[in-house]
Amino acid sequence: MKLPIHVAIVMDGNGRWARERGKNRIFGHKKGVESVRKIIKHSSNLNIKYLTLFSFSTENWNRPKREVDALMKLFVQLLAKEIPELYKNNVKVIFTGRKTRLSRDLLDKMENAEQVTKHNTGLTLVFAFDYGGRQEIIDTCIEICKKLKSQQLDFLDTEEFSKHLYLPQIPDPDLIIRTSGEFRFSNFLLWEAAYSELYFSDVLWPDYDENEFDKALKNYAERERRFGKVK
Ligand code: IPE
Ligand code: MG
């Protein structure tokens, strides 16, 4: 089966999952962490090279403070707890997004996760945290203006532009999955998604599992990618 090299996921539906059970939204986020664990393990077992998980967007700050605090805490806990297991499974952990608004505690956990796993050669796991696609494009433009001379700007093309993104070493996602039956990008990987294949699942993220993921992979394997050319 033709496997994607890079899979990116918009993990959506935690709040609705909890509400359906008469619980508060945070309960859904906690349950969602179990799906995160499952999908990382499964991707690693399948020898997928890159997995990007949209964990917190630049717009998620606008949620009630209680929910933002809970999401931050869950992420700190995940990083504190899961690193030994990820290390053991040869997973390399990295992050994409802005670092300026995160707590010292979270930044320390992120740095530690990157440091501990940096020599691993299996799955590269990218957490998109305080990530926004538009912000990334702006930050990339700023980088380019700082680094390139104005004569060089005349020759700026998409290839050169890509070299200044947050993670230039990571190939564009081949497959983007969104759960919970929503059909939106919500500001995820806007530049990188130019030729990604899209797959939408109705399953709410806390119910998402290996089987649902396999359905997306099977569907991807059957697609013909032409990148604007003719076959
Ligand atoms: C996704 O679930 C988790 C994050 C954005 C962190 P939501 O919180 O968006 O859940 P719904 O969409 O309200 O059900
Ligand atoms: Mg949502």
C-alpha cells in the first residue's frame, strides 16, 4: 500500500464528545489525549515518517480562560509523562508555532522533549502548538526581509520562500485528516497544504482510533496525485 510520508491531523470534536455525555469540554480534551497516544504509536508502528498534530491554534487563546488553562496543563502533563515512552519507540519530537506566549514551564518541557529525542530516527512527531498558518506566513515574510537583500527579493520564488518557514526540513503533508465532520482548514498549514490530499472523518477525536486512521490511509493509497500536471 502506498503510504503517505507526512500525515497531519486536525484533532477536532473533543468538546462535542464531552457535551454529548453531559460533561464539560475539558473532560473531552482529557479523553482526546488517549487518541493522541494511540495514533502516535500506530503511526510509528506503520513506519510513517512525519506526523503533525494540530494541538492548539493561535485562535484557541480566545476560548474561556478555564479551557485554555486546562489545555496548557494537559500539554505540560503529556510532555512530562510520555517522553520516556516516545524515546523508547525511537520517536523524535519537535514543535511548530509561536513560542512567545507560552509559560516557562511549558517551554522547558518542550525543550526537554526536543533535546531528549533529537537523535531518534523513527517517526518525527510535530506538535503544532500556538500555531496559525497565517501567522507562519507573516513570520516567514519577516524572516525573509531580514535575511535577503532587496536585489535577492526580485528572485524570490516558492522554493526559496519554503526555506524560511517554521520547519523547512519537514516535507509538506501528503495527507491532512480532519475529524468530527467539519470541513475547514481552521488556519492549519495554509502554505504547506497546497497539494495535500484531504480526508474527513465523522468520528469525534476522543473516539478516533487505529481503525479510523487506517481507513484514511487506505483511501489515500487509492488516490492519483497529479500536482497540476496531466497523467
Ligand atoms: C479539538 O476539539 C481540540 C482543540 C482545539 C484543542 P474542540 O475543542 O474544537 O471540540 P469541539 O469542536 O468544540 O467539539
Ligand atoms: Mg472544534
